[in-house]
Amino acid sequence: MSSASTTAGSPPRAAGSAAPAADHIDTRKLIAFLAMVLGMFMSILDIQIVSASLSEIQAGLSAGSDEIGWVQTAYLIAEVIMIPLSGTLARIISTRYLFAISAAGFTAASALAATATNIDQMIIYRALQGFIGGGMIPSVFAAAFTIFPPSKRNVVSPIIGLIATLAPTIGPTVGGYLSNAFSWHWLFLVNIPPGIIVAIVTWNFIDFDKPELALFKKFDWWGLISMGVFLGALEYVLEEGNTNDWFNDNYIVAGAIASAIGAVIFFYRAFTVDFPVVDLRAFTNKNFSFGSVFSFVMGIGLYGLTYIYPLYLARIRGYDSLQIGETMFVSGLTMFFTAPLAGFLSSKVDLRILMIIGFTSFSAGTYIMMHLTVDWDFWELLIPQILRGFGLMLCMVPINNIALGTMPPARMRGASGLFNLTRNLGGAVGLAIINTLLTNRQDQHYFNLRDHVHWGSHAAVTQLNNMAASFNAAGLDGDQAALKQMVNMATRQAVVMSFGDIFLMLTVLFLAMILGVLMISKPNAAGGGGGGGH
């Protein structure tokens, strides 16, 4: 490790005293770190930049509606396997080799994805992107806690937090613009210039640690295989479960069984072999365990809302990907302007207070959204999105400081991978729950509305007659057209009411996190690393 490596639990330098040598930041390390942050941004952005333009990719590859989802799923499955593995790989081959190879491989996989001519090729290239790119995310967190002294982390942490939360937020904006202005190929081609720069800079400037190649002889291959089956099958079940009617589908059942078997073998190996593929001892640190729980919940909120807002705007308001991106950009701007404030307060205020304010802001935004109607547009969504962005940034710095701030440098790389995994899994679990609830609650609300819209209802009959008269005046079959429109109106209203139920669930969840904050002891106020996810 670098001689500048310190634990985040160290007290900050007293105000007014001369800066010790340990507080000096080497220029080469700073350049390397900024390049690593850019690589992390590319990896996290790439999942959301594509999600907004799946229809364009589907048309370009002549893919079926049941196939195009794998453009996302392949990336997520591969990434979720690599993220916890990255700590062990960094220890064996060093951060320099891991990051430079990851950046170069991610760039090459992006170029291949842009040349895909059918859906099968695209799925393979996206899996390569996810697996190789996943190695860049945890390395940034580990570097932040090993090369920067605690007194500098209140500057570094908001940068990481901003990049990691901004990437999924502005993804729909960037993706919508590129696919509208150029073509879907540019969703991948845009990675090539910065990817080349990151690979070259990190190869030449990273010197945080040295490789320990002797550990390769002790590498736990069975642990790797079982972890891959465990996490890969779990991600598949969560991503595809609702679409395939959960355990009524044989593939979902097989995936769940494979995940369970893989989990048993993986955890057995993790606790019995000398050099496990993932070091789970980080969870013996109380702060890390609490921080991981908060990270899991933040994954639900971050990726859940990044999914549900565009879904509402597309299905109810009829927005295209560019319009959705422009509407969603409010949260990104809020995060950008809140980041310096979060960094400043993290060194001045009890981190628990920051978390309470952040969770309160987030839950206030989702509480407002509980009253969503079919008429809500940009201005109605403005305040909830501002509250969301403000709350996210205020939560990110203290959560990551609690989780990683007291971790010994020797365990930092492995702990960073586990910590980022919790946020990714939180997002996957959250999306699975959200999709399932949307389907079930929509059906329930539709049946309830149907019970109230019947021939005995004076309001319903009056509305139906008025619509029929309008259609008859236009030369159409008024009765049939009016009945069809009434069904569409009821379905649309049921969808919006199901969105309201999701926002109620998220409100309760984040209010509950405030109680969780009250259960932890006071952490040090020397900012931590930022948030991360896919």
C-alpha cells in the first residue's frame, strides 16, 4: 500500500496547525485517481445510457420483444459477479494492472457492441462489457481510502458520490440525445475516446500497490465458480422473475435452485479456505455491516426511482427517450449543486444528522409522488426530483464513511467490492419488488375501478353517452369506440394508482431508515467515499 494510506477513523488535523507531510497529495496519484473516477463513470453510465434506447436497439438488430431485455440482463449478471471478485484480483495483480486492463477491455467490448449485427452478438458483447467494466467501480473506492489522508476525504468523497449517482441519473438524457441525434451505435462508440485515455493514464500513473502473484497459486477456483452461479442466477431470477411469472416458469425455478446451491458452496468455501475469492470478514466490522444495509436500501431508492420515473413518463405521458431524459435531468442538477454542500457538512456536522436529513428529504419526495395523477408533468415532478437529488447526495457521503471509514487498508479492496455489491443487489431486489407490485396492484386497482364503472352508475353512463355522441358526430361507431376508450381510461388510472402504491412503499422504507440511523453510534466526521452502482 502507499505510504499515505491511513484509516478513515483517524481524527482530522486541528484547525490552524501546519499541514503534516502525510496530508500532501502526490500529483501523480491525483491524476491516476481522476482517471479512475472517469472509468467508473463510464461503467456506471453504460447501463442507464442503454436502458433509455432499447427500442432503437431492438429495431436496429431486428430483435424480439422477449430478447431485447437481455441487453440489460447480460450486463448486470456479468457485472455483479466481477464487483466482489475485483478486490481479490487487485490484490493478486495490483490495482494498476486490474484497472488498466479493465479500462482497455471495456473500451474494446464497447467497440464490439457498436458493430453487433444481431441480438446474440450484442448479448455476448454486453456481458463482456459488464464483467470487465465491473472491475473499475470498487477500485475507485479502495483508492480513495488508501491514497488520500482523512483530512482530504471531505473533498474527494463528494466527487465520487456525485459521479456515481449522477451517472445513472443522466443516463437517460445522454442515451436519448445520442440515439435521437445520431444512432444507437453511438451509445457504445462514445466510450472509446475516454476509454483509451483512462487505460493509458492509469497504466502509467497508478502505483498504489504491488502485485502478489504468489497468491494466484492459492486462488479458489471452486469459490469463483460457486460465486458466479450464486450471484449470476440470483440476478437472473430478480431481473426476469416478474416477466416470466416467477416460479410458474421452469427457468426461474432452475435459476433459484442453482443460486441456492451456489450460495451454500460459496459461503462454505469463503469460511474454510485459506485464500477465499471474497473476504467476508469485513462484515465483522459493525460499521461496515450497518453501512452495507444502508447501501442496500439506497440501491433500492436510486435505481428504483431511476426506473419508475421514466416508466410513468413513457406509459402515461407518452414521452420519448429524449423528453424523459430532459425531465429526469433535474435530479442530476440538484446532485451537482448539492455535492459541495455535502462535502463541507461531512466534516462539520454529525454524519447521523446528515443521514436523517437525507432520508427525510428522499421520503418527502416519494410522499409527494404518492398523489400522482395522469396529468402530472415536468412542473409537478420538479419538487419531488429536487428532494430526491438533495437527499441522495446528503446520504451518500456519510453512508460510505460509516461503511469504509474504519476499515483497515489491508481489507479495503475486498470490502469495497462487497460494499458496491450491496448497492447493486439492492437495486436488483428493488426493481424485482417494484415490477411485481406494479403488476399485482394494477390488476387490483383495475378490478376495483371496474366495480364502480357499471351500468348502474349515473356518472359512468353519462360519461359513456357523452363520449359515444362525440364519436358518432365524427362518423364512427360511437358505442364501441366509447366503451373501448372507457376501458383504456380505467386501465390508465389503475397504472397510475399502482405507481402511487410504489411511492408509498418507498416512503415507508426510507422513514424506517431514519430509525436505523438512530441505532448506530456516532461516526467520525471525516468524509468517506461516494456512492456507486451500475
